[in-house]
Amino acid sequence: MAGLSAAILFYLFPGVTFAQDSLFIIPKPLIQHARLGYFTFPKETQVFASNAFIGAADLLHEHPYIHFEKTKPLGGIKQMPKQGIILMMANPKDTLAQNAYRLLVEPGRIIITAHQPTAMLNGIATLLQIANTRKNGGRIPAVWIEDSPALGYRGLMLDVSRNFLPISFLKKYIDIMFLYKLNTFHWHLTDGAGWRLEIKKYPELTQKAAWRTNANWKYWWNNGRKYAEMGSPEASGGFYTADEAKDFVNYALKRGITVIPEIEMPAHSEEVLAAYPNLSCYGVPYKNAEFCIGNDETFTFLQNVLDEVMAIFPSKYIHIGGDEADKSAWKTCPKCQKVIRDLNLKDENGLQSYAVKRLEAYLTSKGRKLIGWDEILEGGLSPGATVMSWRGEAGGIEAANSGHDVIMTPGAYLYFDAYQTNPIGQPEAIGGYLPLQKVYAYHPIAAGINADMQKHILGVQANLWTEYMPTPNQVDYMAFPRVLALAEVAWTAEKNKNWNDFQLRLQKHYLLLQRFNVNYYPPSTALSILSKFDIDKKLANVTITSEQFEPTIHYTVDGSAPTTSSPLYHTAIPLPATATVKAAIFKNDVQSGKTADLVTDVHKAIGKKVIYNTPWSSSYPAQKELTLVNGQTGDLTYGDGQWQGFNDDFDVTIDMDTTEPLSQVKIRFMQLTGPGVYIPSQVTIAVSNDGKVFKTVQKIDNDVPYTDSSLRFKTFLFNLSGNTARYIRVTGINEKRGFIFTDEVVVY
């Protein structure tokens, strides 16, 4: 058929569409059919719109190939125009869903149909995205698209407290959110690192609480955490005036994006209490991060602040934070304790619940709704409050099953301050590992939510906390392209998602990001080699993965360097014995990036019994008692299900079933000091024939400094030649009293 024209194909196969050109839209549309021909944008484009969409038509000016002076109302036109761009109100009898749009591109015209302005904006966003993902966006293939979102709330949070970001950058952020159909911008405006919004009734919030003594958040955090007066030489920070914030809110609303402000309470308020210490339990600056709940002045202050916030932000929701409150000051504060007694609140959790409910009632009286992080569940929650589930999904599941509306935003999948690749060589981040594919794999309707309560999952949101993002460029780097995966998670039904298809479409979107001057993270040429042991077949199955799209990977299993004549990697490599696997990407017969390697240890202890003399951490059980002898190595993150965590000293015994000669034991540990993960200061191997009396064979000290904040791994290698034993005891000293993580005890 390659030699047949498109016209002949359409004649021979009526009713069948043939893709003469492809569109690579993200998020993936519900229905997309190629049509015959192309639409070429003229030098001047006529734009027609139903009255309800005339405002939306203004956004067509942002299209690089659409040039027009004025939108013409469709109401005064008797016949549908044959040329131009038409934004048309759907007929009430149209089968198009209320929240959907229809985009029809024909050789002579483009018609976007919708029932409501928000849906029309999504259609316009698709048209703009098509132009910006094509080298020649002035000519686009004919297509028929019908599309609607799976979830109503599609959010992105940006923290501007830790590092102040200019409005110009935030507007670019909004522009890109619009193109990818994200409809909620959660603006984290206040926290201990700085207050960022003008409140006219309380000028000290922007004269002092908005400024700190050092621009570097980490240095400031570790060196006194003091604030500075605006105008002083050491002052670093900034704030948005009420007028600037209003202008930004309107800019976003024009693009169908709601801005939700977050004003932290009752915790994360060090900056407020430094400026207004009378609102704290101790009554002096730099002592508390939590408001005094027993002080009525606190609620007067918070209500006055909320009044000014609501005057700027028309959003239905007002976010109050509500997370990570240190309740110790409340325990010793006479005012707080009196409220607990007088209102029979039982404890400090009840006190926090009282504060949240009181604020919720105030917002409700103003026609607004309270939203907060999942800690607001502690002590009980008002029926009208909405929960953002960030500490995993448990809070969201509990809230939804209790009848509360929920936004899913679990840290393991949607915290974009985590590393997105091997941390080695990357700018410092808070820790963790969240690659693009893991973001894409997230499904917001969690298991455990009752079928009749799934309606309470309103949507999904990703969060960017900026402790380690001091510049707009670094925010871009951590956000993109992960934001694009978020967009598809939020918009596209789970049954229509496909990782390989998403990867294919993503390749065209780097052009769009470049056109918008986004400093995105480019896919690495590094390879990840992992081994998973099949106990039944006695085989190690080795997989090689890459962030590159459809890379050419050559590998060896004998420890030699791979070349273009080495085998091509296609699928898992089965290995019956220990081997050294090496692999590299090749482009045009030239190696691209470094060679990756892995020793696949098919060892004696696989499948043996492990006796835990100290328990694993309940937070990081990995594969429980199978973890350390399952023949599977961990990846770059302690949250991957193969790294087992320990809060105390590491102490396990391997039962080999029978007494046998031993030659070697090795065990690997991880270190990432930011989240408190440390290599043991010393590891010891001891052996025994009866499991009671052990003989120490060797001790090895750790030589990786605890001052090294980068991701580090250390393998402790023990020579057991000449020893015969049934039991092998491995102990590691947890000198730093943080976490210890290990993935396998290898025995030869």
C-alpha cells in the first residue's frame, strides 16, 4: 500500500481513517482519529466564537501561527463559516459530555465545540500544544478529537516560602500547566522560611517575616534560623503585593486554572511568631513554630489574615496546611491546657482538631471550604473539610471511606523534590528517588477505598518543595518532564494509559519545552542493571533499563567491555551462575555514556532462613524475611521494595541448613545523610555450628565519611576461607542512630 495515495486509500476503505501524519498529544485524548488533508494557517486568520467563548478566544493570540484582530460573534452569522477557526457552543442535544470538547481540524477550518468555557479552554490548549510540538506548526494534519478528563482536580503545588520566585516565572508555569490541562495551582505562600503575601493589617509579616538572614535555605536552617528587617544588608527573601497576587490569580483564571492559597496554621509558623510573638505559647520570638491555640488573639489574627486572603483569591478552597504540628508547647501551656479541660478535648490531638474545626467553621461562614494535609484527620475532622493525602495513601483512604473529599498527593509518587535519576552527579535534593516512569504508574483511585466512596477522590496533585531549588532554572529541572506524566495521570483514564506510548509521544514535547525556555531534566544515558532470582528455576534474570527512548544496548556476561559486536539487549537475560554483566548504549556505532556493570550473585544463601535478632523497620519492611536472601539487588532508592530498613543496630543470622565450608560473605549498605540514612560504622561476621556459640571471623570499619551528603554505597567483603559453619551472623553498628538499609547477604 506504500505507493497508494491517501485519496485512493480512503476510496478503497470507506469509513477507515489512515494516519498520514501523527499528533503526539499529552495527556492522551479519549478519542483521536486522523482525517484526510491538512490545515495551513493563513497570514490572517478569521476567528468566530459563540458569545460564551469570546473571552476564551483571546488565548488564540498565544498560538504562534494564528494572527487575527478581533473575534467575530457567531450569533450574527446565518451560515457556519467555511474558513477560519470556530469556537462553537454545543447543541443541548449533542452527545458531547458536559466537561468534554471536540476538536475538528479540516483542510479549510478548525472547529472546537464545547458546552462550557472550561472545556473550550482545554480544546484551545490542545490546539496550542499541537503547534508547539511540531517543527512546522503552521501546517497541521486533519484530525477529529473528542476528549474529557478522568479527574476534576488536576493540581500542581509550588512552594515559594523556602525560595521566593518571581511572578514572571510563575506565569510561565501557568502557561505550561494550561497546555497540559492542569487546572489547579496550589500556591504554598507561607512557612518557617518566609511569609510571601502582603497582609495590610499586619505589616510586620512582609517587613520582617518575609526576609531571612541567608539566601541559602540549608545554611539558614542549620545556623540559627533568624529573620531580618526589610532593607537591612543581610535580608534575603521577598513577597507579593496584594495587587500582584490578584493579577496573577486573574492570569491563571483566564487559562482555566484556579489558584489555591496555602496559609500555614497551626504549625510551620516560626516566621509569624518571630514577628508577633504574643501569638505563641511562650510569648517570645524563636521559641515556637505553633500558634497558641488557647489564646483568642490567635484566632483574631488568623481570621483577619484569612479575610484579606479571601479578598485576593476567589477559589472555593483555602488551604490551611495543618501538618507536622509539634504539640509539646501545648502540653505545658496553661492557656492550651485550659481549653482542653474546658471543652473536654482529651488531649493535644483534640486541641488541634478544635483549631481546625473552628477555622473550618469560619471559612464556611464566608462561603469557602477548608483543605489541609492529612494530619488534620488527627482528633477528628469536620464533615465539610477536604484532605490532601501526602503521607502515603492511608490518610486519603481513611478520609474517603469516612465521606470526606480527598486529593491524592502521596510522597512516594508525587513529590517532585525527590531525585529523578541516580543522585550521583545531580544537584542536591531532599532525597528519595522518583523517576518519570514511577510518576506515570500512579493510579489515584487507591485499593482499599470502598466502591461507593471512590467519588470522594476529587483528583491528584504533585508537589514541589523548594528547599533545594534556589532558582527558577532548578524548579524547571525538578518539575519537567515529570509534570507531563502527572498531566496524563490526572486526565487520562487508567485503562487508556500506556507507558511505551507515552514515551513515544514525549519525544515530541522536548521541542515545546525548549520553545518555552524550560530547563528540563534530559534523559540520562546511564543504564540500570538489576537481577531478580527465580528460585524454582534456579536462574538470575537480569534486566537492563534506560531513560533513553528505545536505546540500542549491547551487553556481555563475561566481564568484558561491550562493543557493537556484543549481543543486543531485548529482554531479561537468564543466568544460571554468578556472572559479571556489563552494558552500554550505542548510537551510530559509538558508545554513548558510561558502561554499567553488575555482578549477579547466584550464591549459597538464596532461599535460606534469616533469623532477625533485631527487627526490620515497620516503615521499610521490603520483602520481609525473604529480602536479604532472595537474590535480588536494590536500585537507587531505599523505597524500591528491595532495601530493608533498620532503626537499631543491624543483627541477623543466616541459617544455611547444613554445616558447610565457607569462602566469602559480602553485604552492601546505602548512605544518604539528608533523610538520615547511614552506613554502619562497623560490620562484623561471626560463625557457629549450633546457632548459640559464635566465633568472630572478621570486623570491617566503614570508611565512607558521614559528612558526605551524596548517595553512597559500600560493600563489606569478608574472607571466610578455612571456616566451616551452619550459621552466619552479620552485625552492623548504627552509630548515627538513623536508618540502616541493606539489600542482600551474599554467601559463597
